[in-house]
Amino acid sequence: MYTIPRPVLTAAVVGALSLSACSPSTDDPATSAGAPGQESEVATPTLNIAAAFYPLAYVAEHVAGDHGNIQELTAPGVEPHDLELSPVAVREMQQADVVLYLTDFQPAVDDAVAATDVESFDAATVVPLADAADHESEVDAEDGHADHDHAEDDHAEDDHAGHDHGNIDPHFWLDPTLLATYASAVGEEFAKLDPANAADYTANASALVSDLTGLDSVFSDGLAQCERSDIFVTHEAFGYLTSRYGLHQEGLSGIDPDAEPSPARVREIRDLMAADGATTVFTESLVSANVAEALASDAGVTTAVLDPIEGVTGNDDYMSVMNRNLSSLQGALNCA
């Protein structure tokens, strides 16, 4: 499980955690029924929802619709593993009707949920999470990647720092079908918390599931005919994606994004890339690209971003980043 040191969030980030959302006043003529250009009264949100990090907030926003105030506990641009919550932020979190989180992914959130006994919904209770090693064994069995067996070096700590496959992989949202499973469960949870709007939550969840099923089809078609199937990444966050679409990942480091790869592991990746004919080392938006860029320069290949979508900035959302990921994969793997 993740046991990564995390710096304390800045005051500016903590300030962004306030769950006291401002809903439209019924006294405001611009939002009341009968106002010019307004056919009906704007819905007043009935659920205050705290989401621990972006993919959970994305689902909450789409499923709750107008009925929810959504607050993401991890501010945009912050690595979610780095989250710490101040006592003030924890007290504010208690105001939520429900906290959406993923156990063992952000210890600070786990601790806050346990300490406050706030109503919570753990993604791990509805989504089947895999051990990191299971991704590799599934793909190897299906696609014959026996030449990527690292048994000969026994994953020695000094030769493969941070490449521990004994951990649960939390990045389930990179498989759209698993995120769809989660969306359906969130719809049911919101319906229980707010029965008066249950039909809306169910309909919104169904619409999101349809979008995610369509995205899954786009990925399946887009990666069906590729010259290569191995991807080389900064850290092994992409097991659900590679397992779903018949690919195989090799990471400079394992599940822990903060682990520094040893020189031996960097050499190993360079040799694997040469044998594979790979053209690209993938970097991430929230993790340092220094080692990957140095490797790319040494190996004579390029870098491209493959985003684990733990957080987004600007106008990006889950769908736009996933579609960029698909384009990056197609370019790196020379897909038809």
C-alpha cells in the first residue's frame, strides 16, 4: 500500500477545501421562476459531496448534476499522494453529506474519515482492485511477453528501487469500464442519501456509463492494430489500461511515483526499449520527467505525456485527457 512521505498542503490549498458552497438565493430575480429568459427555477443543490481526488470528483459532478455541491479535497496541480489535511480542513470535511475516497491511496483522507466518522463511500468496496503484479501476469499470459520476466534479478532492492509489485494498484479509473462500474455505484449511493432526486441520479449515472462505454470502444478500436504493444513509463500507473487493451508496461519505477529508479533499472529499460524498437518514453504531468528525459536522450528516443489523470488543470477533464492519452499511445506504438 502507499506509504509515501507527503508535504503539508499550503494554506492556499487548504482554503480551497471549504465545503460551504454558495447556492443561488431564491430572492434573486435572476434565479427565481418567472424571471425574464428563465423558464424554471434553478435547482438548489441538496447534497454536499467531498471527493478526495479528481477522478472521483469527475464522477460525482456528472452523477449529482444540479443536485450536488462538489468539493475536491486535492487541489488542481497537487499530486494526490502528497495530500495532507489541516485540522481546519478536517472539520470542514465533516460538513459533507458524503466523502468519496479510495482507501489506502491517500492516508490523510483515510485518517480524516476514521477520525470524524463522517458518511463516506470507499471506491474499493465496489471496484475490484488488482495487485500490481497481476496486471503483468495477465498480459504476459495473453500476449506472450515472457521475455520481460525479471526473475533473474529477483527485483533486488538495490537494482530495482521502488519497483515493488506487492502493492495494490489504485489507478482503476484508467480502465473506463471500471470507472463505469464506480459511476453506477455512486448513483445508487446518492439515491440513498437523497431519495427525492433518486431518478435523476440514476439517469445521470446511466448517461455517464454510456459515455465511458463509448470511450472504451474508441480505445479498443484505436489500439487494435499496432506495430508494438510495450509501453515504457515513468512509473507503473497504467496496469488497468494495459490489461484492458492488450498492452504491457515497463516502468522506471513501480507503483510508488516518488521512488527513484536505480542506474541498473535505467539500463534495463534502455536495453528493453532497444530490443523492442520503442520510440518513446512516457512522462507524466505531475511527476518529474528528469530521469525519463535523460533516458530518452541516451537511447535516442522521444518523450511524450501519458497522464494517469490523478488531477487535471485548466479546461481539461477526464474525457479530454483520456483521448490525448490514446493519441499518444497510437503515435508511440505506430497504430494503424
